Amino acid sequence: IPLDQTNLTLGAVTETSATANWTINASNIRTVKVSNISLAASERDIKEFFSFSGDIQYVEMRRETENAQVAYVTFKDTQGADTAILLT
């Protein structure tokens, strides 16, 4: 199944902390979470789909539900993640 035929949800991945005063510098985010991916999609499909956004450092995929999986796409720089988020 081509990625453009699936219903993808994108979001930036941030680290969490128990400290209430902890802040996130959004300009340093390099990883995007892509959810609701067809189980037929492979890591190669994800890399091909997001390759125009920037150089990809790595992709991690996990089964999310009975019918879908999630991918964490980490780009080599923040501009790649910023461009990928514009796909939503």
C-alpha cells in the first residue's frame, strides 16, 4: 500500500521530565512520530516518503494497533523534521 493512501498522523517527539519547570526548545527537535501507518508499509517506504524532507538518520517502526503501526523518523538536522511536519 503506498503511503499516500494511508491516513498518517505526524507530530514532533519531545522528551519529558518529572520537573515541572523543564522547558523544551522546539528548535532542537529532529524526530517526528508518524502514526496510523498501514502494516503493509515498510521502513524503506517510510524512508522514501520522507527523504525529500531531509537526510534521515534512522527510522524506528513499531506495531501500534491490530491494524496499524507507528514510525519515529529522526532526521540529521532540525530542518528535516520541520519540513516533515509541514506534510500534515
